[in-house]
Amino acid sequence: MVSIPFNTGWTFYKSESAPGEAVTLPHTWNAVDGQDGGNDYYRGVCTYVNTIPELSGEVNYIQFDGAAHTAEVFLNGKLLTHHEGGYSAFRVALPENGEIQVLVDNGDNTRVYPQKADFTFYGGLYRGVKLLSVHKTHFAFCGLKVTPIVRDDLQSAVVVLKARVENGEGQSVHFSIGDLTAEATVKNGVASAEIDLNPVRLWNGKIDPYLYTATASLPGEEASARFGCRSFQMDPQRGFILNGKEYPLRGVSRHQDWETLGSALTMEQHRQDMAIIKEIGATTVRLVHYQQAQEFYDLCDEEGIVVWAEIPFISQFMEEGRENTLSQMRELVEQNYNHPSIVCWGLSNEITAAGAVTEPLLENHRALNDLCHSLDKTRPTVMANVFMLETDSPILKIPDMNSYNLYFGWYLGELEQNDAFFDAYHAKYPDRVIGFSEYGADANPAFQSSTPQKGDYTESYQCVYHEHMIEMIEKRPYLWATHVWNLFDFAADGRDEGGKHGANQKGLVSFDRRLKKDAFYLYKAYWNQEEPFVHLCGSRYVDRAEDVTEVKVYSNQPTVTLMVDGKVVEHKTGRHIFTFSVPIQGEHTVQAISGDCTDTMVIRKVSQPNPTYRFGTAGDVTNWFDRDTLKPDYYSIRDTFGALTSNPGTAPIVGRMMAQAIASRGDVAKSTSGNQNLMRMMAGMSLESLIKQAGDSIKPEQIRALNEALQKIKK
């Protein structure tokens, strides 16, 4: 087979009337407008045109590694193929050379996922394209399937090899793994053989991510695949077991986009993302919410990072999208089957957020679950469930295991409710495998506070949040995997919150990958024991109005010394988190030291808090109104959400306020606003606490007016 990159020479047309623009792939038309907020980025049909040169193969193909989200391919005006699914690869035979025209569509519809989700749906040919020339008898797309089965003694393995061959009935396929070989005849389009590895070198996560290469050969044609031999299981009490030993999966989630680039990434960006995953010390990554680039799965194989892979069956169920979920799942499994890093197939994410659990929804999940098991008998299925999904829902019984997305302490409720949720779940269902698929808090590094509070968008509160969460997780080893939401800030063009337009800021690292937020170093302290370091939190919190300030240090070292202006303040021994009280007056140079590790920052005493460190009204409850003048026999924002929404006089007032707050958090927040389980969770919370979490979407004068309106309605 001859493979030729086909990424240059393309002309892009945003519309039929728009002038052509020369582009090089990868390319997306939403790299700017998909990241600037307003939920108004272009979603529709765009066209790419190029010329297919004369090719030498007996059979020639063009392969698209990603065309978001629906693509129609024409050659000399004739339709070659129609493909639905923006994250998988597909190829089509080329009967001749000439002009190729690709119509790519990321517009609204009711059949192709995703349509409602908290991220931007970039359009374009955002991954590479290649031309392939082969003999008449050749290996099919994803034609080599490798299934290593490690024996119970973990000392040997049998590798089952299957090759799908086009136009090769009765021919012989030669298989090899190193010096070991086997021969098989093509029957019904497939040649099958087994090779025994004795002894076997195991793929052992980050400890030893050893990869073998299997090769299948025909006259003039060859297909190869890297693979790893490993044994794993998810235990309801012990968590993840790799090659017979407990191997805690503690890690992050990753969206594939970058600031100013969108989803059109090069290998260099993939490598940079992997370097950051390695630095933080994660053992697992959830690749959300769609099939990602083969280059990144390859990096996970090479670095020993355990992967959760999934399709974009997300947020809002579309009955017309059933077949699309199945086709996207088939492509995900078939195109990624050989990756040893992948340990599960994700059926859906928060699919009950915007609607009830109905029979069509259950049937769709049963069909997906059955499809996964028919395509792959070696990996379990999993769902990521929205936090308000009841734990006795019948949908939880469909996949082999489950995980939950919980945001107590950010969107709703208090941090301790995360602990209580898992304790109650594990006590009620001790034989179920359960994990923690999302948790996080938005942080804009410009915002800082000496008294961080939920909803203030400060880098300081993000640290408080994650300090609680990582300790909660450490105390519950039965969690099969945990994934921070998210490693990187990412585009969600419908969002407008936390001082940023069009972005979800829950990342531990900035959208452009240049700034690691303080909470990044908390996880590095817990997870990365290979790279000694100390990190001073609050380096962006320079102006401090308090007389005695808290200085916090994250480190993977057992002792830390704090120095101020060259003088030792204190030596501390501890575990990962070190806090010091420092009197301040004027400007000071603060230094944290542990062995050869050091970090330095400058702070200064100011008479008044720096207003640029604060986002809007968050946490400023005392200034909303004069609390001493509240009439106790009348409603106020101190009453519970449930009491206010059940009263016909106060319900419309509260409803208008909630609609305004929801609007700032994008389409998904709007679609989940009527969820009855969510309403029950909110019922016992005071309206005051919910307003605090709404941040700057509700202004102080609006809060005062709201409270005044409620104070006119007698209980």
C-alpha cells in the first residue's frame, strides 16, 4: 500500500457565494467564532475542493480522519459517499482522478450527535486526509484485529489475529509478531490465526507500557498494528486491577481543542497535551466526549495512560439519532480495538440531563451495550451519569459499570455531599462497580481571594474545592476510576460566566496551555512522585489587604521551609499541602524551599482589596440588602427554593431570576432547568445560596429588587 498525505492544495468555501480561500489541513471554520461567546458560531454547510492526481494503484482510496459532522464526498460531480459522525475516520474508493468536492455540515439536525452539549461543535476537515493506492487484493480498512489473551499465571498469552481481506478469497495471509509466525487462508473475507507468547512481557500501565507489533502480509500488501498484553478488571471493593495488582486510576478528562486553533490540531499539540498529563502524574484520561485522534490514542499506548473512550451520545436524547449512536459506536470500537490503553467503551454522557428515562432511551442503550459486546468481548461498557439521576434508575443496570458526574460544591450544594453520595451508593450497592467521571469548579486566574467561596470563580476557591475532592477520593479506593473535569479550559460558545466569553474554565490548565492553575500542582503533589517540586499558591494574588495572610504550598516533598525577605518563617513537615501564616507590611519576597526545589513570589500589603481580583457579586451577600429589616412573615431570598417555587405568588418572580442565571451557562443548562430530580435537590436550598452560585449573572440591584418583591408577599 502507498499512502500519500493529501493536506495541501485545498480551497475552502464558507458558502456558495463566498470567495474561495486556500487552506491547509487540518482546518476548522470555527477556530475564532466558536470560542468568543454569544452561542452564535457558524453552523452549516461549507465546501472543500481539491484535485485528485493520477494514482498508480489497482484500487485507490481517499481517507478522511475527521470531517465534522456530516460529510458528502463528490468526485467530478458524482456522489461517492455520505458519512454521519464528525469524530471517526472513513474512506471511499476513487474510481478516477479529477475534482473532489467535500461538503461538510455541522448544522442543527435531529439525527447526528452531538446537538446539545457544553462544548463547541467545530466544523471542518479538522484532521488529516490521505490518498491510498493498493493492489486489487488488499486489507480492508481497520483490517487487522489483534486480541491478546493473558493466561491466569500472567506469564504467557495467546494472541488471536484476524485479518479482513478485500478480493482475496482462498489466498494465504502471513502473520508475524517478531520472529513468531503463522499462516492462514482467507475464508469469507477473513483470515484467522493464533500466536503464542511465552514468556510474555505485559503492558503494565505507566510502570512498563510495552508494545508488540503484529503484521499481516499479502503479496505486495501489508497491515500492521501495535498492541499490548494486559489483564484487567474492575472490582467493586478494590477498584481497578491491572495484571493482578491494584492500580488506582486517578486522572483527568481531555477535550481536544486549543485556543485559536479549535479542533484542528497537529501532532505537536497532541504531544504537548500528553506531556502535561504526564507532568500531573495521572494514570488515566477520559477522552471526552467523542472519538479522538488516532495520534492521541497512540500516545496513551506508549505512555501507559489508561483510557476511557466514548461516543458523543450526550445531554439530550434524540429518537431519530438511534442509528447514528450505533454507527458511531461501531466506528469507535473497530477503529480503536487494538489500543491496549483503552479499557472501556462509554455508551453515553449525562443523557438523562434534559429528559426522563423512557423506553426508547433504554432500548437505545441496550442496543449500544449489545453492539459493544458483540464487537469486543474483552472490554466492559460504562456510562457517565448526571448527578441528579436517581441511583435506582433502570438505565444504570444496562452497562457493565457506571460512573457519576457530581458537582456538589460548585453548581449545587456543599462539598461534603460528594462524600455522602458515594458512601450511600456504595452501602446500597456494594457489588456494583462505581466511579467518579466528572468533578470540577471554574477558575479564572485573574480572580483571587483571601476568603474564597463557592461561585466566586477564583483560583483560590478552585484550590479549596480540589483539596476536598482529592482527599475524598483517596478515602474511597473502591472508585474504579476518577477523572477531574477538566485538564484544560475548553470552548463552550454558549457560556458567558466567570469573566470569560465562550469558555468553560474548569480546566487545571489554561485554554492555550501556557498557564497551570494552582490546583494543577495539588494533583501533581499527590500523583507525581518522580519529579520533586514545591509550588507557591497565590502568585497571582499580589495585592493583599489582610494584615496576616495565608501562604499555601503544594509539594510532593515531606518538608517545606518558608522564607520571607530572606528570613526563615517556619519549617513544616506534612503531606502535599503546607499552610503558613505570614504578617505582611509593605512588599515581600516569599520563597518556598525543599531540598533543591524552590519557588518564589512577591506579595504586598494594600489598604483596600484590589477590585480586579474579584468577579462581580459572588460572596458579597451582606451588601445585597439590610438583613435586619427583613419582615419574617413575608418571603425573602432567605427562604428555600422549594417554598418559593411552590407559592403561586413568588414562583414567577423566582422563575424569571433562574432563567436569567441559566442563560449564562449555555444550552445544556437551559435544557436541564426543568429536570425534576434537579428541582428536588434544589428544593431544600435557600434562594440566597443559589444566587451566590449564579455569580455575576445576577446584579446586586437585581437581587435587592428581587428581595423587595418577595417581601411584599405574605407567607
